[in-house]
Amino acid sequence: IVQQTKQSLQLMTQRALEAESKVEELKQEISILQGELESSKAENKNLRAGQPTNLGAVKHNIDFALQNLHKIIRGANRSIKQLTVGTESLHFVADILKSTGKISEVEKE
């Protein structure tokens, strides 16, 4: 039981590290998207002011932002699934530890 608990904790630690890494990736992607958003806002402002803007660049920025947004959504979904599995594993380990404690109490009696 102790060995299974250690293995479960190692697996959960690995998943947590992977999730943290994914969160950092997502933060970087968000930063890139925020830069693209600011660029798009400036181009939008120029368009509204009647100044000529490179429409090809605007379309490229929109496409780029959409692609990155979809990547972020997929990554977030994967991270959520990993965290859910990790939570289930923690509940399992807690149940094992609770059972181990009960066994120890019975042995003492």
C-alpha cells in the first residue's frame, strides 16, 4: 500500500509539473496575443480615422490571433483534464491513507 501511495504521489507530482509547464506556455501565448491585439487595435483606430492601412496585414494579424486563441483553448482543456485526473488520484491516495490509518488502529488494539 505504501509503495502504491508513493507511486501515485510521484505520478501526481509529474502531472502537476507538466500542468505548471503548460500554464507557463499559455501565459507566453497570451502575452503574444495581447501584443497582436494592441496592434489590431491601432490598425482599427487608423481605419476609423480614415488613414490607409495594409488590409493584408490586418487579415494576417486576425488569422494569427485566431490560431493562437485556438491553441490556448486546446491547451487549457488539456490542462483542465490533467488537473481533474490529478484530483481523482489525490482522492484515491487519501482513501488509501485513511484505510492504512484504520488498519494501524486495529493492529494496536
